[in-house]
Amino acid sequence: MYDFDTLPDRRGTASLKWDFGGRLAGRDGLLPLWVADMDFAAPPFIAEAIAKRAAHEVFGYTLEPESYFEAARQWLASRHGWDVQREWMLATPGVVQAVSAALLAGSAPGDRIVIQPPVYHPFAIRIRANGREVAENPLVLDGDRYRMDLEGLERELERGARMLLLCSPHNPGGRAWTREELARAADLCARHGALVVSDEIHADLVLPGPASLRHVPFAAVSEEAARASITCVSATKTFNLAGLGGSLAIVGDPDLRKRLHAALDAQCAGTANCFAVAAAEAAWRHGAAWVDEMLAYIAGNLAYLRDRISSELAGARVLPLEATYLAWIDLRRLGLSDDEVRSRLLDSGIWLDEGRKFGRGGEGFQRLNLACPRQVLSRAADGLVKGLARTPVR
């Protein structure tokens, strides 16, 4: 059994989340449940692997050994039933950097790139920064569950969009896309010659639920999907290793892989963080039991938050969460503007991620990080209720 109830003291560690409220939110002393890193200690086998590497006392240029790639291959096979060949794998410094390189490898300046908002906001930032055009195809919220607008996707592809940036599982909507949904998107993109870049950093974070609920790698959906896609994976989100970095791009087509390799060479240093290599390999080799326990704890946190919100904050709701540890809270019926919600939450000492950051369809929502001890989540729920319950429901 692992301990998820103890809050590590992260203040004074240059933590983006805990040490920079004054710089980033304009106030110090806030309870930060905005950015997607965990307030759980890393499992002991990861800390031991890092300590062992640190004991060597030489931290020169590093490359990923073959054991690193083999550990990733075994993890993807055992966790997701995906048989990835070694030659498909390219080491990358991080998923966002890999997405940038994929934009350079798979599109030209001025090309239209489809995203499905509300979605991870660096997608739009990277598209524009690399001289491409954002083509928004918003998700459809049917009741309390998002679905892809496949008819809208086809229209964008018919207008000449060259790429779909897919967030799978979806952040912040919490969907674990089904094989059928992914297959339909893959067929549309294949028929129009569009590349799919699939950010699967949350792949390991499907919550306990029906047996049918699982992560399906986009490239495993069909031969066409495997040929015309770049899949980005990492241990960082699953095991809270974001401060170390490191990721993999998986590309089945050799020509596309060559172009991606060239784009990475043009953008990024070709060496690795020695601690990231040690940590990820240990995570993939020994982490299954820790992940299972962590996900069960997150599911308990989700149930707790939903109960608190439904009973104490009339008009608000927490959408169902299939994957990720990021609750998506719908506050639209409270009759408050986004600025009012933000101000009230900060006045209550609570720092969440504003839904409008994630693009069209995010207005009126807040994203809350559930990867924290229950005592912390209780304080956050208190702040939500205190800050927002003063308004009549429309």
C-alpha cells in the first residue's frame, strides 16, 4: 500500500505550483489546484533510481539506453495492448516539444491545423508560433459527456486542413475516446490525406470503471492510422515527473519518422536528462501497482468532490471523468462571469485553472486537479462553496 494521504511540503523547492502564486496569480498563500502535477510523493523505486544515478556524481551528456526503450515497449504492451516496434520510437525532450516538431515535419507554413476545443491550450499556442493557422472544431457537449464533431472535422478537412492535433485522453474534457470514435476520425483523416498527431500523455490515467473503459492508442486503431500518425507518450504525467521531462514519439511510417527526426534535430538538443532516463525506466518497469492504487485514490477524490458540489453548490456540476486526474466543473448556471468566478475563488484562497484558457466551449468552467490528498481537496471544496454559493441559480 502506498501513502496518498500525506501532503509533501513543496514550498521552497521552486515549485511552479506552490512557490509562485504572487508571480503567476497575483497573490501568495493560495491553495493551488490548477496546473497538472500531483501532490503525491513519487514511489520509492523512482526516488531510489534517481538517488543511485546521483551517487555517481558525474552528470555529463546522456543518451537513452536501449533498456529505456525496451521498458517503454513493455509498458505499452502490458498496459495498452500495443505492440510498438523499437524502430518506431524517437526520444523527445517533452510532449509539447514533440508536438512542435511534428508541426514542422507534417505541415507547411500557413497550413490549417485542426484542434478540438476546449482543449489543452499549448496546442493553439504552438500552432501559431510555428506559422500555422488554428482551425477550431469544438467538441459537442451532449448532456454531461463530450463527443467529437466528426461532421465538423470532415468540413475542416474538405477546406484543406492538413493535420489533426488529437488530445487522447482528452484534457480537460476527461474523455477516453472509444475505438469506434477514433476509427471514424482516422478514416476521415486518411481519406483527406491529413496527418494525426496524438498527444497521449494521459494514456495511463483511465479511471477504474466499466471493463470497456480503456485507453485505445490512436495508431493501434488501423493500418492507415499507424501509417499517418505521430503518437506522443511519456511517464511524466503518470508518475509526476514533469520537472525532469522526457517523452517518446512513436511513428510507424519511416519517411515521416525521418522528417520528424530532422525537425527534432533542428529544434532541440539531442541529449537527454540523465535523471529523466533513470526515473522513467524505473517507472515503466516497476510502476503498475502504484498506478493502480493512485487511480483508485483519484476515483475516490472525484466521488468526494461530486458529492460536495452537488449537495452544497446548487447549479454547479462536476462532469463525469473517464480519464486524467483533472475535474471539469461546470459553473455556467451560477450566473457569474469568468472574471467574477476567478475573483471569488482567489478571495476564498483557491487557485484553479480557468476554463476559458482552453478555448471555445471552456467559458464558464473551471479545471481542478484531483491528484492531491483528500484533506487538500476538502479545503478546496470548502473554498468553492464559500466563494460561489452566494449567487442565485438562473
